[in-house]
Amino acid sequence: MTGMTSTARPFLNRRLTEFGTTIFAEMSALALKTGSINLGQGFPDTDGPEEIREAAVRALRDGRGNQYPPGPGVPELRTAIAAHQLRRYGLSFDPDTEVLVTAGATEAIAAALLALLEPGDEVVALEPYYDSYAACIAMAGAARVPVTLRPDAEAARFRLDLDELRDAVTDRTRLLLVNTPHNPTGTVLTRAELTAIAELAVERDLLVVTDEVYEHLVFDDAEHVPLATLPGMRERTVTIGSAGKTFSFTGWKVGWVTAPRELVSAVRSAKQFLTYVASGPFQYAVAEALRLPDSYFADFRADMLTKRDLLASGLERAGFKVFRPAGTYFITTDIRPLGESDGHAFCRALPERAGVVAIPNAVFYDHREAGAPFVRFAFCKRTGVLEEAARRLKSLAR
């Protein structure tokens, strides 16, 4: 028996050499090793509505989705997605040609970027950004051009510099990659900011991929405005949604794309060679979830708002500078008031110091120095868990 053939060439292609194990896997493993409270990875520690879980059980027992579902997604879910977009935002999509079901939003992002980009194209993205964005742009052979959201200490939010965004667009720019509500900063782009993005996209004839998975998690006076609702945008926008964040079933991996027929067809061409299909029985359950009354979404948002304020107050008492989010279920903090400046080192030490795990925001930046002092905490956990985390973190107070 011969051994593996030796080669001087690395096995991993050069486009992916900067991407190792994700920070989420690293920090979740650290949480398990140390027995710490995991406020790093963004998944709830309770399941979503019982009636939706039972809908999945019914689908399994009735034999719906136990074999390969249709490539675009089961008709019941595509119809429910289209009805949701129409009811919530006045956006009309044909469920047969303008809706595509994916294996979570992560696959939707990957399929959209692989389908719409050519090698050498530039993608302008709002930095910091979810780590899969950078990896998918690299796999497409394109170049990412970050536009950094800057912290506004007085307003306690991160802001988009629209002049910087405009200056980032060149003749090589193919696509804008937008995320609102924004992970990890919790910023919700305003109607004025989104209008400026839309005007730029129309003026420069750009495609837009918009990640709106936290659409139902906006707080206080914030408003979620889908980019596709703005003038000139429906025909050039790929909108990505997800059931995991809204219904607290992240393991089901049910996401979707809504866009004009030609764009959905392009994304489907890439998607069919990724998973082909996934989550068969869960698709039927999510179709029922999207038909839940408005009271579900209001109660879900109110519960998360209470948890946001609980953890934010605890972090403030511990000495962090807190950017109280207008959306998502993440809180970004500044560790400099604690006498720290290296978020990565801080997060690696935090389990031993306080028994809590968080995520260093620097991993979401190309300009690592811009994100170095910021750390993200997730508040999509049970109230008792958040109270205990706040109690532990209080030991950091100077």
C-alpha cells in the first residue's frame, strides 16, 4: 500500500488560504471546554413555537419531504414566502419563478455570489461583515471592497459614510452586498441611507444582494425597509431571508431568495450544484410559520427587546461601552473602557476570567485594526442565562 503522493503545492486553493476554522467553531469549542456561557454563536437555547415543531413532525409522518423535494422548494413554502413579502412589504413575487428555497441564508449568499460574479469583478460590502461573505466572494474569484461602518459614540451606533460608499464603486464593481439589520453591529440602515444606496445602484447599473435575515428583529424607532421596495430596485435586487432567526429553528436550515425571474434562474443554476435540495419536511413547517399572525412577530420582537436591555445593562455595569442595537440579537461593545484593546486576546481569555464566551469583531473586518477593540455578545438566550452571564461579567468592572 502506497502513501499519499507528496507535493509542494498546498492542498487548499489559494483563494481560500486566508480562511481557516471559523471563529464560531473556535469559540463554541472553548465554551464547551471551559463550561462557559456561550454568548458567541448566534443560536437560541430554546426552540421556536410548538405548533411549528409539530407541523414538521406531521410532515415527517405524512411522508411529505422525506424524499427529494422540488429543486426550487416545495410549492407550499414558495407560496408562503411570496405571501409574506406581499403582506409585510407590498412586494409581489411569482412563487413559481421568483422564489427559491435554499439551505439557509448561508447557501443563498453563496449561490447568489457564485452565480452573479465573474473572476475579477468587485463587490462592495459593508464592513464588518458576516464571515461567509468574504469566503463566498473569494470562491467566486471576485474581489471584495469593504466600506467600513464607523462607530458614533455619541449616538451609540455604527454609521455608513455614503461618500465613502460612492467612492468605493469603480468601473469593475459588479455588485453591492448589503446587510440590514446588520450583523454584528446591530445597525439598521435608515430609509435615507437605503435610498442613497438605491440611487447609487441605479446610477451605476449595479446588482444588489441584500441579506435581510433579521427583518423581524428591529427595536425602538427603527424601521426595516427592504431595498427591493425602493424605486428602480426590484429588478436588480436579490433579497435573502431565513426562517432560522425569526422562528428559532436554526438547525432546520431553511432560507430563501426572492428576485426577478432572470436573477432567480441564475441563482438556482448555482444552487443546484451546492446542496441541490435540503430540509424537505421542515419546508412544510416553515410554510405554516410564515402564516402565523402578526401577534407572533410582535411578541417575538418584544421578548428579544427585553433580553437586549437586560444584557446591555449588565455589560454597562461591567464597564463595557455598549452600542445598544437597533436590530438583530447581537450587542457590539467597546472593551477600551476596561483597559483592553485587543478583542481577540480578550475573548480568548474571557472564559477563564469570567466564564463567558463572546466573539471578537475583528474577524469580520478586512481592516482588522478598525475592529480590534470591539466584541460581540448574543442575547438570544434564556433570561436566566443572560442574568447569570451579566453577574459573571460584573467581575470585570474596574
